[in-house]
Amino acid sequence: MQNPMRLIQAGPGAGKTRRLVGMIKDLIDSGVSPFNILPMTFSREGAMVITDKMDGEVVGKTNHGFCLSVVKLACKMRGETAPHIAGDEEVKKIMKRAIQETDVSSIVEFGDVMKDYNSICESGKSLDSIMPESRVVITRYRQIMASEGLLDFPGILERANKELDDPDICSFYDGLHIFLDEGQDISPTGELPVIQKLFPKAEGATMYASPSQEIYSFRGSNFKTVRDMLPSNLIEEFMLENHRSTPEIIQASSVLAGDDAKGMIPVNPSGSKVKWADAINNDMEYDFIAHQINEWRSNFKLPWEQIAILVRLHDQTGPIERTLRARGIPISIVGTKSSIFERPEAQGLLGYVRLALNIMDDSVLETIIDFPPVGIGTRRRHAIRTAETLTWNDLSLALYNRDDHPDYVYDRIQGIVWLREELKRIMRSTYYPTTVDKLQAIIKCSGINDYLLAEGDRTGTRALDNLLDEAKNLRSIGEFADYLKVEVERSRVPKGVQISTLHTSKGREWQAVLMPGMQQGILPFEKGDPQEEKNLAFVGMTRAKEHLVLTSSRESKMSPFLEGTSQERIIWPR
């Protein structure tokens, strides 16, 4: 590596994304080509934030998304067809077929084989670490996948790692400036070996990490091991300012923090005291939650959607939901339990369907640019458009006045225009006899499904499958568009109090946060890793900007995470 690697440890609210983007902009201002800058992060949302803040000039990638681009490049250089990414249902189907095609079919269970396969994918261990019967099936599964040109989500990392062993392919990435966000979520056996192969000829590399927020060990992350595997010429730095939370919240959460966040320095002024509601039983704990929400609404005029209830276990959601609904408090479930019509897949698909029905529809243009992200950011769109909203005529003028815009913008606009023509062809074709057939062709043309598969967004691909099911009883694409429009607009009505798991809450923030179940067996969860449970509690507490309330029931022993935190104790009922 031409320059020393930098490891910047930044706790919650430290402004690491702002600094990361600032470093990239400084490189571009110094004359570095945007194509020599590679920002990588753990989540699709994080990658999209980087792309948007860089106005599409530099595109953020997920770790898996980058690895898939390596595989596609290698296939293109060899003149081969790139593999298709298999979704969950396709993987299950092929694993069942593999079981039937082996001589152990009578003694193995599908569920056990899938559990073993997921285990070795997450841990990076070899096949030798699992039962011989599962080993036979998984070997056959991999043979089938290879013969049919398929890759599953874990296989993307393994294939990219092998492709980068080829010096010609690896040399394509020489001279990169690498930025790794959410370093605490990187697997030392999955993503890191791929990234390490880029280090020797990189111009520089910077990793941002927050070990205090490491909560994905079940997916293979292990920051301590990753830290030990980083280059020896490492420069370490800490970002300790907290721009999110009040001093009271920072003080209360700091007892759970690691070195990256233990000395967090508050930037915001003082606010409300952190509270601990000690309820006599579970029912009274939920009663207090409703009481506290109404108090916040009355005293601080907080919007419903700026209040969050963060739970450790899905089982906590039901009783809380019932209590709040009985008191007329609206709720919204964050994550996998949300309505499919609230998801970006539904809103994006509606844009493509409406465009297929009317290829001059200007109102959907920004929707299809945003999902999947094309890489034309807000500032660039402002430079292209001639009125308040972007139009197809604006894109035509941008293509005509090619010298007014960078080459990458020209290429991306051409891709959008091509997509519109392809949608027109699909609608005119008689090759797609049913509404579902035509809708599947539109989805393939849009690239939504391929994008979700590449990013490993299984929830998103399942949402698309559910939307296809919704279309089965509709007679035409027009009828489906009308139906989807009504449902999507209905999902955009003002949201209620947000209920989220602690895992799903990472990367989000709210003005006020309630954390129920601060007791042994729930937080910490009895089957969880002790350090990760501590990190989860820390993540939950630091989602709060202004108000934080922890609750527990005396039916169980209180959580050790309450010890040492500075809070005002409330006995409930009073």
C-alpha cells in the first residue's frame, strides 16, 4: 500500500459519514478520478447515502455488491456469461434436489442440512466441520449450482476471492483509494480476505469502525480478529464528539461503551433525565409505556413517528402492540413486519409499471432513477432539469448537450432511455400472455430483483414475490397499476409510534426512545453472547436524541445493564 492504512474508530453520532464523504471530496478536488475511489459499507441503505451525498459521482457499494462486480468483471474478461444470483426459494429448491440425488437422502433432513450450510457460510469453516451426511449433500449442491451457472449469496464472496487470485483481474483495481465503513460488521473469513487482496497496490485505505456497535456475530463479524489482520502500517484515530444525543443520554450509555465510545463528548445542550420505570409486572410495564408516550406527546408535541420502542425479542412486540392499540396509540412496525406496500420495492415497481403504461410519464422519472440507484444525484439532477421537476425532455437535452455533463452522467442517462424503450417493447409484445408474465418481464427490465439479490436483501426479494402474488387475480397491467397505486398511497399516511428490534434500529435515530425488557432473560437474552448483548443495549440507548426511558418488570431479575447508568427511577404504578 502506497500510504499507511487508517483505522478511525467512531462511536454513534460522531459524524463519520460526513467525514468519510468529506475525505472523498478532498481526493476529487486534488485531481483523483472518481473511478479510483471505492467506498464500501455493510448495508444497502448506507451505500445509497454515500452515493447520494456524492451526487452519484462516486457510487457507494455494499461489500457483497462490490464482490459481485468483481465476478462480473472476471466473466467479461474471459468472455463468459456472468452467473445468476439465486434467491432463497431457488436455493431451497436446489438443496432439496441435492438431497434426492445423494445416497444419504433417507437419513438427512432438509432443515438440518440448511442449518449446517448456513453455519459454515457464516463462520467460514470448512466442510470438514459439519456432519458427513450434510457434507455429501452440500458438495452435490455446489456442483449443481456451478453446472447451472448459479451463485447464492454466500457464494459471491468465495467466488470474488478466487477471481482476485488472477493477477490480471486483480490489477484492474490497482491504485484505488479504499474506504471501508462499518468495519465492525466485516467478517474476517468472508469480506476481509477479498478486501485484503486490494491492499498491496492501493493508494490508501481507511476503515471506520465502532466496536461498541458490533451486533452481527451471528453473521460472522469479529472485529477483534479483523483488527489483528489489518496491515501493520496502521494509523489509529478516534472520533469522540457525539452530535446526536443529549449529555444525559451519553452519560447513561457510556457505562456500556467500549474504547471507541467510552469518552464520547456531547455537543448538544442538556435535556431530560434518563428514566428507569420499575413496573410491578409485565402488564404495568406496557401500561407505563403508553403513559410515557402520551406524556411526551402532551409536553413536547413529539410526532408519533419520532417515538420508538426498541425490543430485544420479536415476542415482546405483540403485547406492546395490543396495549397501545387499546389506548388509541397508532403504531408502525419497522423492518420485516412492515406492509409490503411501505417498502421501496413496491414504490419503485409502481414507477416502472406506470412508465410501461405511459413512456412519457415525467412523474415517475425520479422514482426509477432512485431505485435501483442509477447514480445521478440530487445536485446533478438540479443541473440537468429546466423546471421544478426532472422531465424526459431534460434528459434528451442533456444527451444533446453532451459536453455540458461528465461522461458518466451521459452513460447513465443513455441507460435510462434504453430502459424506457425496452419497457415499450415489453408492453407491445404478445410473448407475455398473463399479467404476471408481463410484470415479471418489467421487473427483470428494471433490474430491481438483480439489485436486491446482489445486495443480499432477502426481505426485498420476498416483497417482490408477494407483489407478484397480488397480481395473479388482476386482468391487466393497468389494473395492477391502479391497485398498487392505491395501496402505496395508503401506506404513506402519517406513521405511528415506531416499534423496532434492537438489531433493526442500528443506523436509525429518534427524538424519544423506550427500551422495555431491561431484565435478565430478555436483555441480556439468555442465549446471546454476553458482549454482543451489552453492545445491543448500547446501540438501543444511543438511538435516542432527546429522551430515553428504560423499563423493566419485577417479575424477573433486573438487567445488569441498568447498574451504573445514571437515571431517575420511577416505581410503577405510583
